[in-house]
Amino acid sequence: SSVQVDPDAAAAASGARLIVTTSQSLEEVDASQVSVTPATPFTVDTSGRGVGVRFTLPLFDDTEYTVTFRDVRGRGGGPAATFSQTFRTPQAQLFLLQRTSSGDTIFRTDLSGDELMPVYRNDHIEDFRATSSHLVVSVIADDASELVVTDLEGGQERMLPLPGEGYVSNLQSADRGELIGYTFSDADLGDAGGLESALFTASLKQSEADAEPTPVAVTGADGRIAEWRFVPDTDSILLLSFDGSLLLTDSTGQNSTALGSAIAIEGIARGSSEAIVARFEGMKVIGLSDAGETDLVDADVDLGIRGAITPVPGGGTVRIGAPTDASGIPVGTTVTAVTGDGTTEVLMELPSTDVVVHTCVSPSGRYAAITVAPDAVANPYDRYRLPLPESLESRIVEIATGAARAGKPGVRGEAPADTVVTLSGFDLSWCQVPPG
């Protein structure tokens, strides 16, 4: 009798639902009676006259999905029914940042670049993140950080309270709940002490606009945080302190679990509770729900000197490698997609003159975005607190096929040989962490 589905939400985040309401109460519908085309992981629940399908990963953009229910029976008896519902997800939209000598701008664009729209400008933007309803922007004013919150059109600008006068770094946003986090250091940090790389969370909700940020302090642990990540679909945080301790805690620092020592947190894929972590003995996959640990599967080809490893929603990783010549000197950069069994596909190859600055994947896992500093020797760094090469390109590749998709804000023209076109800028809103 009715169908509820929000294609925009289904493409943006995991957990969206399609709910079908029928004319009578239903017998329990099993997942084996439901199919989704194209295939994507899902769960099924039945309640009264309704049967719902929950998509456990974000859906691909600009794709027609069909959900079919087979042999559905009413509690009152009668023949079984089979019915289908079809919907189409919207084209992907994303935000990215361009820095220039005359000021910095956050743009919204689609994957063609034809719908480029400036949404927020400031003289000095260090970093930003996008949630489902807001942009939160880290800017520098009077030689100190400020956190500016706007709507997705860049309007209704307001300021978030900070722990003091100092500097924000490692800005991140949770998948849900309009929650952000960042590390903060006092501007006048000296022999007398003060906040140094301390972790805080804050809400972007208007009703909590004046609330002080919440410190995330684990009792007995080093309060200086080197790296951290929100755990998808939970209120938990995985953090790595300056002393090398790896800890899983809630968003206030309570109920923490020690997970040993580590060198770095590579990432946690959206829709997953498995973290890829660099330990002294090698790359590990840690199950954050049970603390189980396995070795990260090796690629089935030699990728050379290992670079960043980015987990992909639904499984697999995007890996950066630097092949070397006979004397061990890097001769370029290779970007690959590695499946869970180690099968490797080359997504992009770069000459030794270009440097990969940042890698991230879209929420659905369909695309990889590789931010490149071309001609690195002649590409000087800017003078920001998060310094980056002055010229940056974000090249978007479809992981499943190796096909490149993208646009270039303000410019349509020739692209490098390994892409169709590029996005001019960096820090795509798909990214869970800033470059660095």
C-alpha cells in the first residue's frame, strides 16, 4: 500500500532503509526471500504490515536499484505474493577545497565538474569536514584557530566554542549525529604546560551551539593524541597516543580498552568495525568489536616501498607503492586496489616527478580519490599550519573498473594520460581524515 525510501540518504551513508507497507500483517520475511540488484549487503526485518530492507553500506551513486520480495505471505493465509520496488540514487555530490594567494574557497561539485559552486570563502582555510547537514571549517584568524559552522550552502555561519586560544588539527566528523572531533594545542604552550594535542569532541547541532567542547581523556593514558578515528556507526573512538598506546574508548574517554602498542592507524572503512593498524611487527587488522587480530593480506604482486593503505567499504584496500630500480631508488608511484584475497589491480601509475599527497575513498567504496602534487620539485609548499604543495590535483578513479571520473572546477580540458579529467583542489568531503 506504500513505499518509503530516501535515495539521497541511501547514497550518502550506511543504514538507510526501504520500507514496504502491505495491506495485511505479514509472516516473517527471511533475508533469503529478498534480493537487491545490483548486489549490496542488507538486512531484513518484518513488523506487522511492514517489511524493511536496511542497506548496511552506502549505495552507488547514479544507479538504479531493484529490491524484490519473493513468496511473501500474510498471517491470515492466502496465496504468496512477489513484488518489487525500483529507485534510482542521485549523482554524487562532493565538496573540495582550493587554496590561492587571494583567499581559500570550498566548492561543491558533481563528478563532471560542470556543476561547480563556491559555497564558502575565507582568507585562510586550514581544513574542513562535511556532515549530512553542515560544513565545519577550521580557519586561522589573528594567528589562532577558529571553527566556523555553516549549512551545506555556506549560510547561517556561526562559531563553535574552543577549549582556549590555540590551534586545531586533525579535524574529523562522525558518520552520524552531527558530531565532530579535533586535537587542540594551546597557543602559549611552554614550560608551564597546557593543552598539547588534546582530543575534544563537539556537536554541530544548533541546540548545542554554545556547549563547551568535550575532552576525551583516558584515565592513566598519555593525553597527547598522535592519531585518532571515529569508529563507524558507533560513538567509539580509536586513538593512538604519543607514547604509542592504542586505545578504544567512547566519545568521552570512558570505558576504554587497551589494544597494545602501534605505530600508526591506517584507517577504518565505513560500515566496518575493523581497523588497519601498523604495529612494529607489521600491518594488522584489528576487530574492534572483539579485539581479534589478523595479518593484513599481502598484495599478490610486489608494490615496492609501502605507502598509505586506505580501507574500502565492503572490503579490500587502496594501497600506494613506490616501485624501485635495481639500486633501490624509487622510479614512480603506483596506486592499486587490493581485494581481500590479495588480488591486485593497478588504478594509476605516476612518474617519479609527481607525489601522492592523500588518498581516500567515497562512502560507498565505488571511487578512490588520489590527491597528487604534480612536478613536486617545482611545486613549493604553502605556509599554512597544515602545509601542502601550492598546486594540487584530485584524480578520481572508479575502483571496480579502473575507469576515471571527474571534473576540473572552472576548467574543462586535457587531463593526464591516466585520467579523463581532474578536480583542481584537495581535501574532498569523502575523506575521513585530512592530508598529512
